[in-house]
Amino acid sequence: MSISHIRHELSQLETHLRKEIGALAEINQVSLDTEASSLCKIIEVLTKATLCDHPLFSKLTKLDAAICQLDIGLYGLCSDCESEIEPERLAKDPIEQRCANCAEQYEHEHRQELRLTH
């Protein structure tokens, strides 16, 4: 995939995500202009509103990371081991941050954390 194609996909995802987050903010009575605010500002506002556990927050932070990685030439590298993320994983989810091996390890560790805290 070309950088312009990836940037276009991320832009479309951002537009969609901004709409969803706008609705989430409205439901939770959070003052947030999702159209004019930067992604960093949206993340900050959602954090202050204690909405960090919402799945949209996770998508937003992954999108912000993917855009930053694209800007500095590191898009498509695993955030854990720095190997290339499999193209089919990125095709399925352009904001994917981990290769298949690291994602499996992360899920395993996360499940362990959930068992220990409940």
C-alpha cells in the first residue's frame, strides 16, 4: 500500500471516529468540539471525563499512534518488537499496533491481568 492510500484510509477512519466520539461526548454530557479539536485534545478531554475504558478511546489512541508513525516513517512496525506487522493484519485494521505474535502475547497477558484483578 502506498503512503497516500494509507493516509486516506486513516483520514476516513478519523472522520468516522470523530462522529462516534461526538455522540459519546453528548451522551455523557462532555463539552467537546470533535470537528475542530485535535486528536490530542480529544484524548485529553475524554481522559478527564474518565472515558478511557470506552472502546472508542482505544481506537482513538491507536489512530493517533498510526498517524504519528506514518509521519515519522514507522507505520507498520510492531510497537512491541519493532518487526513489520503482517500486511493482511494492516489491511484488516489499518491502526493495528502489533504483529500477530506480539498481539497473541499481549492478549494472553491481558487475560491473566483480568483474572488476577477479579
